[in-house]
Amino acid sequence: MPSTFSLRLSQRSSCRIVRTALVLILLPTITASQALQSPLNKQAAELLYRQGIASAEKGDYKAAIRAFAQAIRLNPHYAEAYYHRGVIGSYGLCVDGIKDPVKDFEAAIKWNPGFAEAQWEVGRAQEKIDNLDLAIQINPKYAEAYYWRGKLKAENAIEYLNEIRSGRWPDIGDSDFTLLKVPSTKPNQAIAFLSSLIRLAITDYTESIRLRGDYSEAYFARGTANFGLKEYQAAVNDFTRVVELRPRNGAAYERRGLARLEMGDQDGALKDFIQSIKFAPSAKARGLGLFGFGVQAEDSYTSHLDKIDKSSNLAEAYYDEGKASALVWNDTEMALESFTRAMQLGLKKADVFYQRGLLISEESLDLRKEWKGQAARDFTQAILLDPGNPDYYYSRGMERFKSADYRAAIADFTEAIRLSSSVTDIHLWRGRGYYSLGDHQNAIADLALAIQLNPQSPAAYYYRGRAYDDDDKKALAVADYLAAVRYGPPDKEHEIEGGPMEADVALLYDRGLARLTMSRVKDNDEFSSDLTQQEDYVREAGEDFSALIKVKPNWGEVYYQRWRTNHVTADLDQAIRIKPDFVEAYTARAWEGTTADSRADVEMAIRLKPDWPRPYYLRGRIELLNDHFQRNLNQGAAKPALADFTHAIDLDPDFVEAYEERGNLRWGLENSQGALADFTQVIRLKPNDVVSYQARARLRLELKDYQGAIDDLTRIIELASANSTLVPIYGNRARARYEVGDGRGSVEDCEEKKRRTFYCPICSISAQIANAKKADSFFEKGLNLSRRGDNGGAAENFQQAARLYHAAGKMTQYQKTEYELSKL
């Protein structure tokens, strides 16, 4: 961030001479205790003060605050030290121990009433015009004081002026309205009074501009005031100067557009509104920019466009607003409305139909029902306008697949492949389409290609296994089912050896296992918000095991596997009756039963298989549930559980759940170092696990390992992407950065925390899942670099994200990334 501290230092020195004469008049009588103050203390305080200034200039705000505090202890009348400590406090640091900056500024004024900057700070922070008057009296060349005095006069006056003009009398109980001291309840007299206040504000803004020719904020405020007085050409001139000085100021474009609209310059207004979308795409953000401007936020932009004659340019403006709403701010309702208006105005652009189709296709089930069939129709229109884009065919194919129109879906996937689509899983989906139509030969060929492109795709193996199965190629089917299990999410808890089996038995058993595996795999974006498909896999697995029980009623393993689909304890009881040494069934029943029954089952499992870590882990979990432990969280009560988790880890050094449990237990026992070691192991085993990074970051903060905490918190931000759960993460990293002397970084994190608290976009957080997470990480890095002005680094990260999103078939995220690239 720019060194605001340096700016304030330059302001400070600029009025030192002007202030001297007034100090003699305003300074209170010096007391005897002041006169007797130790010169050595003053010298030491001066040295500490200079150290504080040097630390602040380097961005080490913690060291600066400490030095200023020590200087104040040695010299309690040290106005400069109070002031500069207040300056740091005013940066908005969201860390503990920061004093109220206004109190510091007031202390500076107490010991030096001629302190112009301190008067300005109090006037600005507490909206006190008297303090700003004093600041100007002390320093008549204080541009910032004129600007803020103008703001205090004008902002509420403009808001109330517009209320009265519209026939609404402001609430007399409103403190802001009362402070304006409006002398009459008669509208005309009130309007005249408020207008005079605004003109006084314009005089202040004009003087601040005379003193600082590049003062964009003052031009912006003066333009707003001129608009409030209906002096539209003057407003246009001011906003033009703002965009010359700050070309990315979206609110200035919109306000100039409103002024031009009032003057009848529709073409100019439209151009400005389009620019405002580019630089401030959120309707909410633009509405905030119009606060006090006589325009309601919800009326912003769209209502302005309605006043403009219908034209192709207007349609483009709605299209631009739709993209910004959909791809940046996730405002689905506004995006749908804007795209629809663009179409109604005759915009013949493939992307407007494609973007609306994506919104409908990938949103909630309720929205898909409301717009039934519209997504496919939109994709069709996009294809008619641009028949050479493979993404349009892929997206329509996915939409048709979801609607069970498999023949049409296959045709779309085929065309997308012909057009060289780079979506990795397109052969998987075409293969599944062929399978659903009973065309096993083509299904097997496509699924083989899908496996070649992604050798660890459980879905490709599973559905090729289904095709082999239906063709009575049992050995090939069993091999694919086992591969689906092997490449699916690991499930150590339920791994058991099935033993040698005849072909028909193996087919049912392994197909059931594969279906259980598929119930834990999220296929690309298919039905990601609908659990029906996952539930179907579990139900079909249960049907396989039930069919197998009829064939082999005395096989314990199959009862165990059916229990995994229905969680009926009777199946575990039967498995144990048939096979009394069935250790896995004991451990499963231990977790299902009461504490007493569970303990007996887990003890039996340990006797049967003493070198298997899971029973020890379960026994440790059971210990945590007993009444003695619940009443006495101490080392003695926790010792059995700690011993079991440790033994489980000794038997299996990669037992991630045992590390998690032991880490949490150690943390609860205030063994922070031990807990830190355990969560470090969890991260070794699950390097993308956000929860474990959060735990380790909190432990590192407790242990004052601030750089380690910063590393973990940064990794969380990379993994979790841009969502609201990051608000406390930025807050914690702000604290850690402050502690290591990175004050500017701390301020940036505090500002980001605040931004996400109010304006958080909701972003999605699977080989495909891993790539999506990796893409999210690149996307978030790109956003961060873009905000810092590093367009080259941002573009590099956005390009990586776009490539990964597109390969994974994540079309909405791909479109968002392309949109961000277009803004660089």
C-alpha cells in the first residue's frame, strides 16, 4: 500500500511554521510539574520517538507503537508521539492492543492545540466541523481539511435535499438532519438552506483543488455536489477530471453517465454506464458509490438504462452487466434478467445465450425446474450463431445427458470431439451415453479412451465394467470393478479380503464394492447438488449383496458389505455368527453399539488381530466418550486414549485419523507442541486439508511462531478460494503479519477481511477434483496479484486456472477466469 505515513509526515512539516504563532495563543499555562520534567527523560523520549518514526516508515507498526508508547511514558505531554501513534491506529488494523486513535489525536491537541493535523484527524473521524475550522485556521493551505469540511457540509445535505424534492420530509429525529440545523419545515425554505450548504461545500472543494490540482476525491465530491444542485455540466466536468486522474474509477463513470442522461446526452450516458460496469461491476458496489446521490442502490444502472432509447449498444450494455453479475458477483437473478433483456433487445451474440444457458444448467434444481428446457435451447441458439465452438456442444451435451436424452447428448459430444474439445472427460460422458442406449461396443471404446486420458478415473472403469458385465465378459468386468475400487477414495476402515470366488459370485461382490466406491466419488459437475445419483449407487450395491446372500447365505463377508449399505446391526451380528473371528465386523459393531458393548467388541478385535491399528484407534475414541473422561479433562483421564492413538500410529505411521484425534486431544490438554507435531503429520498425509492448516495455524499463533502461522494461513487462502469462511483467516494473518513487523501487509489483510465480510462472492471449492482445487488456487493467486497491480503475475495465474478449469469441464469457473483476464 502507499505509505500514508509518509504523506502525513509531509503534511505535518508543511504547517510547522504557520502553527508557531497560534501555539503561543492556544497553549495552556505550563504547570510546575511540567517545568520540572527531567531533560534526560525528554531526550530519551525524543530518541524513542525517532525510532518509532523509523519503524513506521519501514512498515513495522508494532515496533512503532511500542516506541511511541515508551516515549509517552517518559514525556506524557509528547503531542507528536500521541499523534503518530494515532495515525497508525487509524489504519484500521484488526489486531488486539490498538488504542482508539481519536483519543491519541485528542491528547495531541490537549498538549498542542495548534496541531493542525491532529485537529483534522478529530474533525474527520468524529465529523466535527469546529476541529476542521481550527485546522484551516492553523494552516490555511491544508487541502485535506477543506475537502473534509466540504464533505461534512454536503453529503447529508444532498441526501436530504433529494428527499424533500421527492416529496418526503426527513425524519426530524434523525441526528444527521438535526445537526444540519435546517431552520424551517417549509420545503422551499429548507431546499434553499440545504442548497446554500452545498454551495459552501463546493467552495471548500474548490479551494482544496486549488491547493492540490490532482485531488481526485475533491473533484469527485464537487461533481456530486454540482449534481445535487442540478448543475449537470459542472458535474460532468468534475467527473471527467476524476476519470482522467483515476481511469478505473467506476463510480465516477456512472455519476457522469447520470449527469449526461439528465442533459439528454444518451449516447454519452450509455458509454459511461458500460465503463462503470467494467470497473465497478457489482450493482451493490455501484449503489454504495451513489450513497447520498439521490439514487437508490437497487435502482442503480438498470433503471438508468431503461431511460435510454432502444439500440444495439444498449443490448451490449445489458450483456456486459449480465457477465459482471454472473462471473464476478454471483448475482444469478440480476445476471438472468440482464441477459434476457439483451436478448429481447435483439442482441445476436452467441455468448449471451451461452452464459444464460450455463447459469440455468449449473444452478440449483429449483432454478432448472423454473427454466425447464431453457438451458438446452440457449445452447442451441449459441451454436446457431457460432457453430465452431466446441464448448457450446459440450455444455449442451451435458444438459441433454442430465435430461436422459442420450442420443442427442452423444451427437453433441461427437461434434465437440471433432472440433478438438480439450475437456478431459468428454469420452467418459459419451461412453456413458452409449452405455445408457445399450451400445456396449461403442461404450467400451469410448471408456477405454477415457481411461487412456485419465488412468485413475473410477467412473470410467466402473461403467466399462458395467458394459463388460452386460456382455457376460465376467473376468473383464471384475477387473474393471476392482480398478474402480482401487482408484476411488481410499477406505481403509472397510478393506477386507474376499478370498477366491467363482465367477458369478465375484461379479456380484466386486460390482457391489465398485458401486459403494462410486457413491463416494463426485463425477465432474454431474448432479453435484443432487444426492440422488449417490443414493442410487448405494441402493444398487445393497441389491447386489442381497442377491449374493441368496446364493451364498453362509458367507459372512457379504453380510458385512450389505451392512455398509443399510447400517442394520443385524447384518453384523449375522456376519459374526457365521465367522466368529471376523475382526472387521467386530470393529464396525463397536462403533455402532453402546459404549459397554463397543468396548467388548473392540477388545475382541484387538485379541483377534493385535497388529491391526484400527481397533486401537476405536478404543481410543470410545475412551473419549466415557463419563470419567467427560467429567475430568486432564492428563490422567486422557492417558488411555492417548496410549491407544499412539499405538495405532506406531502400527501405521500413515494413520491420519489417529493423528487428528491425538492432535485434538493434546491441544485440549494444552500440549500445544505435541498437537502441532500431530497436525504437521496430518498435513503430510493430506496436503490440501484446509481444516488441518487452520488447526496448525492457530497452534502456531499460540506458540508465537508468527511466520509459520503466516505460511499456513496463506496456504489456506490458496486452497479455499474466495469464500466467506476466509474472513477469520485474513484476520489471523493480519495479526501474524503485524507481529513480524509487516504492518502494511497487516493493513491489507484487515481491508480484505472487511471487504469479504460485506461483499463476499461465493466460489466453489476432485485426478479431476485435485485439478479443480489446483485451479482454485491459481484463480485466487491471480485475484490477489491483480489487486496489487501485478497484471503480469495475475495473467499467468489466471491462464493456468483457465486451462485446468476447461480441462475439468468446469465451464462456469472457466468463464469467470476468462472474464478476469479480459479486465487486465
